[in-house]
Amino acid sequence: MVSAAQKSTELLDPAFMAKLDQLALVSRKIFAGKLKGERLSKRRGESAEFADYRNYVVGDDLRYLDWNIYARLERLFIKLFLEEEDLHVSLLIDVSKSMDWGQPHKGLYVRRIAAALAYIGLINFDRVSLYAFSNGLQYELKGVRGRRMMFKVADFLSRVEYEGSSNLTATGKQFALRHPQQGIVLVLSDFFDKGGYEDGLRYLISRKYDVYAVQVLSPEEIEPSLVGDLKLTDVEDGDTADVTVGRALINRYKRNLEGYCADFREYCSRRGVHHLFTSTTVPFDDIILSYFRKRGLLK
């Protein structure tokens, strides 16, 4: 039987996890949580970190009067503090059949990204949720918090199976209904969806989440090496096509792929969604320690 520690190590080796201990997830927005977290917001509240003073008005809590100032100035002032807030971090992981593909493997690459970001959230006491989706939300692990919960994350990621076709519309709608709290939402996928990505992302945008679309492709998809007379089969829905693959067709495919990715990137940019593209050939460490930091997700 594989232990929780072994499952974690399969996704993130201990030396790499030690590097992640120095990082924290960052939101471009300020979110209020239901529970006190370890993240200081710009709101004024009653935590332990002093922020400012204001004049006392009738009805204020007398516990926060500064009696030292009163002794010097004979005026009443209330102490203000920085409010601590919970940050919700949700990871939507594509487990449709098209993710079970490639060398290096797209599905494993995405699960490792999810494991690293979840770990960073957990060690900073963020509220972390993971959802695996294909035709809709298939599996979920909601609201875990604290380093000791990494074993649940590793177990969740090790048990997901690749099945069905990607349906971002159903996924976005279901997630928006189940997760009303604002926070960071990362969608990890190839974004190859016959129904389109627009409606699914629109559900997330309308909820005012801080959305990241992380598009992961395999090298075989970016630079295909197929040649000759072939019968191609869609791994998700079984559609087939008889084609003769030559240089002209490969070039046309690459132009179409570049156009698709450019349109997707532009769609995200216009709507305030962070778009991050990577091939699985990019070293995984670089994605987390360099690329995500440059894009402002981590600090």
C-alpha cells in the first residue's frame, strides 16, 4: 500500500518542496473570508497588527481606547488594526481523455502544478479546494487548510482518472454555483473543448474570481511528426477522419493551432483573465519558481 508521504513525493520531491516554503500565493484583489486567516488586508479591523488611530465616537468598543494618548492629550482615540482575511484558492484540473497524452505526460504535468500551488496555499493557511473536471465536475476536495492536509491533496491527485470529453461550460457553471466565495481560481487544461472555452470562463468572470487560465500542451501537439495516410481518432468522443499527412497539412495545422492559442490569449486579456501557456517540455521547476512569479501569482 502506497503511503501518503510516498504519494506526495511522486508529485513533488522534498528538495523542491523546501523551495516552495518560501513562497505565497498573491491575489490582485482583496477578499474577505468567513474565518480569520494569516493574510493581512487593507481593511481596518481588530487583529493584532496596529494600523492607525481615529477619533472616538459614541458606541465604539471601549477596549480599543488608547488611554496613554488620553493621559497626554485628554482626547479619546480608538486604535485601528489590519484585518486578517482568508484567501480561497481553487484549482480546476482537466482530467478529460485528451489530458492522458504526451511525452512528457500532460496529465502528470498538470497534477504536479496543482500539487505545488496547493502546497504553497496550505503552508500559508489559505483555504484550498481542488476540483477534477471533464464533462463537468467529477471529483472534489473542498476547503482544506494547513500543511498537514497535503496528504489529502496528494491522495486526491493520485486517484483521479482520465475520462470523458472536456466541457468547460458545464464545469464553470457548476463551480460558480458550488463555490460562492471570491478568491483565486486556476483552470489547468489544454483548453481543447469542442463546445468552446468562452461560456465556461464567462461563469467564472461573472463571479469576480481572480481567474488564471493555465494552458498546457504536449510537444506532439505543438510539433506533430505524423506522416502518410492515416485514420485519426478523437480520444475524447471517438470521431474519426481519414487524412493524408504531408508537410502542407502539418503547416496548416500549426497555423491553426497558433491562431487558436492567440485568440484564446486575446480573449483572456480582454476580460482580465491571466493566460499562461506552457509546453510540458518546459522544466516543471521553472514554471513554479520563475514563470508564475513573473506573472504575479506567487511572491
